[in-house]
Amino acid sequence: MELLARQRHELKTKINLHHDPITSHLPLELVSQVFLEYLAMANSGQWEYRPRAHPADYAPSEWFPDPVFGFKTGLRSPQSILRLVCKNWQQIALRTPQLWATLRVDLDMRDPAQVVRRYLELAGSLPMNLCISQTTTDNDDDSDSDAPETASQAGARVQASLLEVMKNNGQRWKSVYLFLPCELAKRFCSRLKLTATVLHTLVVYPITDPDDPGEVIELTKLKSLRCLRYYGLDIESSVDVAWRNLTHYYNWHAWEEELLTVLKLAPRLTHCEAATNQGPWGAADISPLIHRNLRNLQYFAQEQGIILELITLPSLQELIFEWDEFTELKILTDFLLRSNCRLTHLTLRGQYFRTDEKGGKIDMLQVLEHLPTITHLRFCSSTLGEKPHIFNISHLFLTQFWKLAPQDRSSGPWVCPLLQVLEIEGVLQWDFTWIVFLEVLEHRSQALPMLASVQQASRAGKSPLQRVSLRTEHAATSLPPIDRETAFELLAYRKSGLMIEIIDCCKRDHLKAALQHHGLDL
């Protein structure tokens, strides 16, 4: 048996040498950089709230003895995957402090506090990025009341242990993400405000509704805070250093007055994402303001979007505006004209756009005439309106897009002369024809011959258009069949260097087959 075991070990060694990864022959510094790139890719998009249904979802295979921690962590992280490949990779990982500066733990793990302590040691003196989540809530009942320690008692012990670690290392936390029940999130924030001296980013996502919405999280002590993202929690908005230093603010559950107050208290704010409801006090009680530093705004008007009537953003460069059926287009157009900003990216997304009460249409093209710096335009809509005062913004823009180029090129400058990308997504009305779409391409290339080079037109100071995207999703109004003449015209534009995307989600296979039949594959 000993001989067989030795022969087996020798054979596995030969196999490992045969499959020796290239990283074994690279310098330590280079392999460390590869590991860090892997960590960034592995964590991309992962720090969003994705709760497990039950602690049993931690599969038994995850409860393995860890050679680094010396105990069963239940932790399935990118770092654990790297260090378990081989001893060489484990040593490289241990010699890369940056690899251990990012960690996500769950309060249902076995001793998350000990895991955090070990990561703090391995990261050296680097600032830490910590994400804390919880699968179950404190109110979960225990089926075995005679157990030495109930689940709620064990949970309280784990929380206290982790809070103590955070308190003792408050100067290390750079980013903290809390996906926790509301009261527990407040408890962690309360501990952070007393000790965190370098906290840059705070994300609070309560996984349960607050029992008392009037309770607040105080930010007075978080003087280094730059980015704040929270959902459904009231935050103390008194005038303090934390608000004055804030540059990024995200809140998808706010009153209009609350958002306006933040804009007043955070003069350094450059990025803002928010969705608002009209407050019970009404917008009439709110005074207008001018914010001179905000460059990026993503705003979802869940009701009337009155806040756009109260703010002026002269430095705005990128605007993503979402609306519902109560939002009037005039509010947006007046806001853009009043701000007189150098807008480069404009996205309009929603179902309907309400015009004036008489049903008259407000021409968005008139607004674009005052926005000559636009380089990216995107229009998204998903539902057609039957009432006269509601229209489909995608279809309206598409059918009138040819107006952006005057028929007589000597009559004056074009609207949106710097436009590079045009995306139109949503439902198209029944009378849509491919001629309309071809008009977009033809006039945006300044009516050059069909096979003329778009790159040459750009170098000549003409249209710099690089990409046009057309998408539709509604079965009743999907794209009509493409005839042979249209297919060849689209193919000519593609060969000229213009990227064209045509996606019909309802007839994807049919459309693809039709295009391929004509020798076109977009």
C-alpha cells in the first residue's frame, strides 16, 4: 500500500509538471498583478444584494478546512479560489496585500469576525473594502427550543463580535456595504460613525422594511465620506462636513424636498442618481437652486418630476431621465434650456411622454437645436399611448430625425453636428417603414452618395456618426420584413464604416434569416 501511494504521488507530480501553469515561471510582481485583475473581474457586479434563500444554501462543499485561516470558514471568495489551487499560488496570494483588502462576509457564516481579522492582517496597513450581508433575520424562530444556543442568540453573538472588530479597526474602513435588516444596518452605521475616520463609500441596503421610518442614520462624524448610496432609510441631513464633502449620491427612495436638500448641502456633488415621489408638503414650499458642479444626473420621476422645475445645472454633461405617464415633456425641455449646459450624453427612457393638456405635441428637436454638444442620444420607450396627449417618443424622434439635417446644406448649421451614437429602442408604430430608417442614415451622412465613406465625411468636418442602433420588442409592432433593396442599402452603409445594429426581439430568428438571405448580417 505504501508503494502504491508513493507511485501515485510520483504520477500526480509528473502530471502537475506537465500542466505547470505559465504563472509558475513569471516574476512574483507580474503574477500578483494578474491575481488583482482576476479579483477585480470576479467582484465586478457582485457587490449587489443577492440574498441566499436559507443558510442551508451554503453547500457542504463550502465548509472545508482552510489552510490560511486554520478553520472552516464557509467563505467562497475569489481569494480562497486562488490560494487553494496550489502552494505556489497560495504563497503568491499571501504576499499580495492588495488581494486581501476586499472582502464580503455573511453573518450566517461561521465566525465572520475571525475572517475579517485575518484579512486585516494579510492586507497589512491598506484601507479595507468590506461588504456585510445576512441571509436570515433576527426574528427567525428556532425549531429546537432546548438547543444550548438558539439561532437568535448565536446571531447576536456573531454581530457583537463583528461590531467589536469594526470598532477596533475603524481607521481601516474605506468602503462599507451593508445588506442587512434595517435595525441591524442602523446599528452598524452607529458604530461606524464613532470610529471610521477614512470611510470613503457607504452603501446601506435594508433587506427588511424599517419599523420606524422616522429613525435616522447620523452622518455627522463621517467627515471623510465621499459616496453615499442608500435605499429606503431616512438619513440625517443636518448641515455638517459629511454633506459638504460628498461627491456621489444615490437614493432610489426619496422625497423631492429631501433630494433638493441634499443638492443644497452638497455643493461638491458631481454624480447623482435618484428616484423621487412628491412630498406631502408639495413642491410649492421648496425654493429653486442652482448647482454648479453636478455633471452626471440619472433621475426617475415617479410622479410629475416637478423637481426639474426647481433646479438649474449649468455644468451638466450627462443626463439619464426616466418618467412615468404623469410627466410632461415641457418640464424636461424647460430644464434643459434654462440650464444652458454643454450636454454630451442624453438618454430618455420611459413609457409615455405627456404633452400639454390640449394634446399638442412639443417638438424635442427644438430643444436639441440648443444642445449642439450632444454626442450620444438614446431614446427608449416600451408602450404606445392611445390618448391624443400621449405619444411614443421613439417613433416621433425617428420619423422626424431627418429634420436634423436641413435640406439645403447652405441654410445653416445642423442640429447635433457632433452626434456619434444614436440608439432608438422600444415600440414602433404600425406605419413605420424602412425608408424612415434609411432617411436617418442618409441625412446623417449629409446626403453623400450611398457608398461614400463616413470616415471621409468626418475628416471633412461633416457628420461624425459612428453607430446607429434600432431595437423593438413588441410583437404587434415589430419591424416589417426587409426587402432586397433596403438590405443592400444597409449593407452599403455598413461597408462605409458605420456600425448599424438592428434587433427585433420578437422576430429575431426571422429577421436574421432575412438579412442573411440578402447577404447582410448586422
